[in-house]
Amino acid sequence: MSNTSTTNEASNSATPGVATKDRSTAEERRILKATLVGTTIEWYDFFIYAQAAGLVFGTQFFAPLGENNPTLAQVISWASLGISFLFRPLGAAVAGHLGDRYGRKKILAATLILMGLATCLIGFLPTYSSIGIAAPILLVLLRILQGFSAGGEWGGAALLAVEHAPKNKRGLFGSYPQIGVPLGLCAATIVALIMTLIVGVDTYMDWAWRIPFMLSIVLVVIGAIIRARVSESPVFEEIREMAHESSAPLPELMRNHSGLVLKAALIFAANNACGYMIISFMGSYGTKKLGMEQTHVFIWMIIAALFWVVLTFWSGAISDRIGRAQAFIIGYVLLLILNIPVWLMIDTGSIWLFGLGMLAFIPGLALSYGPQSAMYAEMFPRSIRFSGVSVGYALGTIIGGAFAPMIAEMLLATFHHSWSVGVYLMILCAISLVVLAFTPKDLHKREL
């Protein structure tokens, strides 16, 4: 009798175990999809602005500055790209507070919609020739709104992916929100390429640049639908609880944990600066300074973005084996070695060497980006993790990529050689490497 009972109990427990595993796997897929969708749409919106800042905004929105000094107009255009990053920490703080009070699901939906509306409105914005000084003012205000709405997105997505991952796959799972960057870049560049092929370069520069901005609203609707389906699971409630448990007021965070936040920011700064060279500056430089065909530049940017996607997955997975800091160090050493050779390749004016130079940047970028979500989650204790990760990331973007294209433009205007940009990026890589030297090498073995 007891044997039969034991057998039945074993049989009954086996089925729920399988069901639990299936539910767990399905839940992991929903989580990874949710983290990927939001970051991809966010970065699509950012990258179409970055491309327009390099190609269009200097002449159409900052025209008076360019009458006697076109370089100044372009510098200000790049500055408008970076200004939104200053508002990301504020957006992260507000989103975290409102998410605790009203639910993370509602706030994530609101930030996604706000980002899409701000981006779409840029597509309808009159230029300086139509409304004068109001044009650049409205452009900058909408850009600030983009930065504010994006502030609360990455931290929640990164922690959601990592904290649901098996211990030996945290790097791989954490790479999902990271590939939103190259996927967003790829999507933005494909749309720009299609428009250029359909209407021609001159028409694209005149008015067709607006269409990628207008299309943002379509992506927002798609993203909202996907997230609505995911929201019926416990995922968003779990994010809300996580934010409540691991959020700290900004003054408290900076007072008691400022060293850890600054370390996280400096680790990321060099990657963000180098990444924005591919995201925005190299394409503009190749087209406007070196006279390359815009369609050819777009094609190479798409190839580089797809290569970035693949290597970001790989780098997240490899960091599960060799360690987070170790992967970052290898990546930054590659960037340090290759920076000046890459710029020399680009300066040849050959579209093939331009493309190969961009591709040469990708392994170093991927190794110092794919493992970032897992590294940040493992660096910060749970009591401050949500706030620490969000603020560390936002501060890293301000130090690194926010004004990197503007600084690169100013260096070119001063020294007239692109190697000066390479030296600037090498200095940032060296700083990040020094900080990594004092970062524990066993982060991937820690319990969350």
C-alpha cells in the first residue's frame, strides 16, 4: 500500500515539475521579449535623431550659426543630441517613484508612448526658415522630452533580464536589452536607406528625413501591443516589487554609495563614446567631410549593426565563462589598440576601408557592452540595485557618449586630423581600464 502511494506521489510530482519548467521557460521568453522590444524602440528613436543631427539639423534648425561658420552650426547640432542625456537621471528618478506608486506597467507604457510622441512630433516640426528661433527651441525641448522618457527604461529592462536568469546564464540573458542598441541602429539606418533610395539624397536632406521620425508612432503601437500581452503575467508586478525593494533616493544613493556609482559610470563611459562614433559621427563624417555616397555609408552601417547584434550575444555568453571584468578588459584593449588605425582607414576615402574600419570597432564594443547588464546587477547590492544601476548607466552616458560627437567635431576643427578623435577615445578607454583593474574578477560567481 505504501509503495503504491509513494509511486503515485512520485508520478504526481513529476508532472507538475515538467509543467513548472515549461511555465518557467515560457515566462523567460516573455521577459526577454519585453526587455528587447522597449530598448529597441527607444534606440531607434534616439538613432534617427543622431543621424539627422549629423546630416540635417545643422543647416535646417541652426541656420544662422552656419552662415559664417558651418562648423559651429554642426557643433551645436551635436550638442542638441547630447543634451537629452542630462535629463535621463531625472527621468529615471521620476519613473521609479511613479512606478512604485502606480505600478511599473503603467509607467513603462507611458514612457514608451511619450518617447514615440516626442519623436513623431520632431518629424512635423517647422524649420528655422519657417518659424525662426522657435524651431531650434522646440527641437531641443522635444529632445529633452525624449531623454526624460527614456530615463526609466534601461535599468528596469536590464535587471528584469538578469535577475530571472539562471546563474550561469546571467550574461547571456542580460545581453537581450543590450542588443536593442544595434537593432535600433539597424532599423533606423534601414529606414533612412530606403527613403534615400526612393526619393534620392537631395530630397531626403530636404524633407524626407522627417518620415523615419513619423514612423516611430507605428513602432510604439507595436511595442505597446507586445507589452500588453506580457503584462498579464506577473512580470511587471515583479519589476514593481523589485523597484520598491531596491530603489534608494538619489541623495542617499550618492551620499552612501557614490564611489560604486562612479565606478559603474566610468566603466561604461568609454564604450558609450566609442559606440556613438559608429552610431552617429562616422556616417556624418564619411558623407559630409569625405564625400562618400550616403547610400553606401548607410549600407555599411547596417552591416556593422548586424555584426554588433551577433557579437553582443556572444560576448554576454562568453562573460558567463571568463567573467564580466575580463570580457570588458579584452574589449577595451582592442579599442585602445585599434582606434587610430581605424580612423586612418576611414580617412583614405575608400568606402571599403571605411566599412572595414567600422567592423574593426565592433568586437571591442561588443565585449565591453554585452556583459554590462549582468555586471551592473552583480556590482550593486539588492538594497540599492535598481537606483544604482539606473543612475550609474545614466551618468556613464553623460561622461561618455552624450557629447562625444560634439567633442569629435571640435577636435577635427582644431587639429584637422581624425587621429585627434582617436586619441580622445583612447584616453577614455584607458580610464575605463584603470577602473576595471580595481573591479572584482569574480562578479559572475556572486549570488544576486
